[in-house]
Amino acid sequence: MRSKNTSTKEGFILVGFSDWPQLELFLFAFISIFYSLILFGNTTIIILSQLDPRLHTPMYFFLCHLSFLDLCYTTSTVPQLLINLSGLDRTISYGGCVAQLFISLALGSTECVLLVVMAFDRYAAVCRPLHYTTLMHPHLCQTLAISSWVGGLVNSLIQTGLMMAMPLCSNQLNHFFCEMPVLMKLACENTGGTEAKMFVARTIILAFPAALILGSYAHIARAVLKIKSMAGRRKAFGTCGSHLLVVCFFYGSVMYTYLQPTGSYSEGEGKFVALFYTIITSMLNPLIYTLRNKDMKGVLWKVLGRSRNSV
């Protein structure tokens, strides 16, 4: 057991999608395009939100944090995946694996908390419109954003520490990045106790926020149905519906992966599910918040109009 655990200190082999060699070229092209859209779309949201004073509101403040999160989250895994798909290198050092595990867990956990904050912001805007500016003042917004980041870092420290304390019996990871459920399958000893502690941490960072989001949207739906104006209803449902769509995609795929026992986790299915919360949702955010958002589209066309006139 000691020699096997020592071998993992030298690094890991990321199997990736090599089990499906016929898919690798397609996935390389597909993920390269999506990654480019993620970089462009989320960077555009951050820049536009800073340029126009009309977007200096709590909603766009939190959206900037979400966009920055998505940029960092995808960059922590996608470049490694593209190298893996190209066949140039399928290895990762032990230190690189630990760093990737910690960073991806921290960013993913932060997004879980941040989505709750964004749901609270929408609840305040729809259900308490007269008190919105008082409730969501700049100091509170900054505190909520910082709390999201701190909560994500603490959760990642706990889970990464528990994971790295376990001896591992193989250096072959059947995944495209260092993810917790796959590493758990490499453990040399019974992981029952450690898995129970991790499950508690995952429930706090996943199930509890999801319940808060659903509760917020239940109150929002009730308030929207009381609006007599159809235009008002449509606007409220449009704004909140886009956020809820992102939440469903993100939480659905993450909870499927992290809230099931290690023994029942399918590594083959896990790779494709992981593509949803590492790539698909990060690409959907800029599409939803720009193409379905009149304010963001207005600022975008205004900036494009200025650039054309200057030329």
C-alpha cells in the first residue's frame, strides 16, 4: 500500500475521453469553440458593466462576479482538457492535481453561494421594490460577494484536506481533470467515515443553497402573479427566468455528481455530466444575460455604435 501511495506523488494519468477516440477530435473542436465564447462573452459582460452607469446596480455587480467566476472556473480545467484531447500530454503532477482540485472546488462552491445571493437580489427587487435600494445598498452587496468567496474557499480547504489525507492506490484517473468523486475511487482504505464528513460539507454547500433559491423563487412567483399588468409580469418573469435557467443547469449537474455515494458514481457518465457545469453553464450565462436582457443589449449596441462612428 505504501509503494502504491508513493507512486501517486509522482503524478497522475488523466484518461480523459481516450476510451472514445472517435469523439476526441469532435470534442476538441466543440470545446475550443465553447471556451472561446466563454472568454469573449464573460469578458464582455464585465467590461460593459463597468462602462455604463446604468449597469452600476446590485444585479450587474453580482453578475460581474459570476462572469469572473466562470472565466476562472473554466480556465482551471479546459486548457488541460484540450491538451489531453490533442494527445500531447495526458499527465498531471501531484501538486498540479491538488491545486486543480482545490481551485475548482473553491470556484464551484463560491458559485453555489453566489447564485443564492443573486436569488436574494431578485427576491428583493420583485417582492420588496419600494425597499430595494435600502436593502441592497453597496456595503451589503460587497459583504455578500466577499462572503460567497470566503464560503467557497473554506469548503474547498475542508474537502481538499480530507481528500489528500487518504492514501491512493492508483495514479490513473478516469476523468479529464482532478475531481473529488474520481479521486475517492482511488482510495486504498475504507472511505466511509471521510465520505460521510464530505457529504455533510456538500449538503451544506449544495442542497441548502438550492433550497434557499427555490424558496426565493416561490415568493417571487407568488408576487409576480399578483401584478395586474401583463407587461410587468413578462418583465419580472423574463429577468428571473434567465437566472433560474442557469441555476437549474448548474445545480442539476453538480448535485448529480456530488450527492451520490462514491460506489454508485459512474466515471464514464461523470465525464459528460462534468462538461455541463464546467463548460455549458459558463457559456449560457453570457448568452442569457446579454441576448435576453434589454439593458445589456442597449449598452452593447451603444458601445458598438460609438466604435463605428469613431472609425
